Amino acid sequence: MKLALPSAAMVCLEYWAFEIMVFLAGLLPNSQITTSLIAICANTELFAYMITYGLSAAASTRVSNELGAGQPEKAKHAMKVTLKLSLLLGLGFVLLLVFGHDIWIQLFSNSPVIKEEFASITPLLAISILLDSVQGVLSGVARGCGWQHLAVYVNLATFYLIGLPISCLLGFKTNLQMKGLWIGLICGLVCQTGTLLLLTWRVKWTKLNLSGDKDKDQPIVV
């Protein structure tokens, strides 16, 4: 439970931030259009994230297994490999979205207004997808290292103290409106990804030996 509850919290805090964005879009002028677009962007982001989520789970399992086996260098190597693969897959999805956004939006709406607005927000959506592909793997590594509690604080601070306030400021106090909401979310993702990257980069992997080698020489008393 000590591992499961923080793991669930770190995932829920990020998902809830996207859902809150949909509610905020409903407070903007022309809410029917803005709510539809933010919901489409959130679902597109989730669809792209599911592609790399498997790598996140693999990174979590592999890193924890290697640390448990007393091989921190292999754990670090596994993190680097999954990070590169996730970034490559994210980049592939972004290219498909940028060049095929007219086809993608038809799966959601036939409205010319929504098609035009979605085309204008696609570059921002592409940035958030790339950031999400990186932070997804880093979150998996954090779970594998047992840093769930730290990741909860990171997500809480980056999304709810940085991202959403910036979204409200840009969305309601400027003419950016819907784009302002998404820019604020990107700011939260940048801070989250940067913090997790700094955490994994600065950590001394040789000190994350969880194998229990210290007890190998201890006699077992039955």
C-alpha cells in the first residue's frame, strides 16, 4: 500500500489536470467550441501517451529488477534505452499528427470551425505530446526506484501550483483563451519533465543497490 497509493496518486494528479482543463474551457467565451477542442486535444494526448505507456511500465519493471539484482549500471542503461525509444515513438506520432491533422480531426468533428481551430493548436499539442513521452518514462523510472512519494510532490507542484495557475492567467486574462489554457499545461509539463530528469540525472545509481548483498554473509537461523 505504501507503494501503490503514491503510484496511483502521481498518475491521477496528472490525469485530473487534463480534466480540469476541460472544465476551465467551459468558462471561456464560445464555450461549446473551446470545450470541444480542449477535450479533443486531451483525448489525442491520452492516445499518444498510451503508445509510450508500455515503455513506462517496462522501464519501471526493468529498473526495479536490475536494482534488486545489485546492478545499478544496467538499471541506468535500461532507463536510457526506454527514454530514447519513447522519444522516438512520440516524435513519430507528432509527425503523423502535424501532417495528418485534417484527417485526425474528422474522427471527432465535421465542423469547419473546429477543424480550423484544431489546426492552429496542433503545434502546441505536438510539444505537449513530446514532453509527455519523456516524462512518462521518467515517471516509470521513479516508480522503479521507489520515488513515488517524490513524484507525487513533483506532480502536485508542477501542475497545480504552476501549470493550472498559468493556464487561468493566460486563458482568462489575455486574448489567447483556449491556446492560453494549453500553454499553461505545457508549462506544467516542462517543469515536471525537467524536475524528473534532474532527479534521475543527479542521482548516484551506485547507491541504489537494493539487492540486500549486505545480508548474504549473515547466518540464517532457523
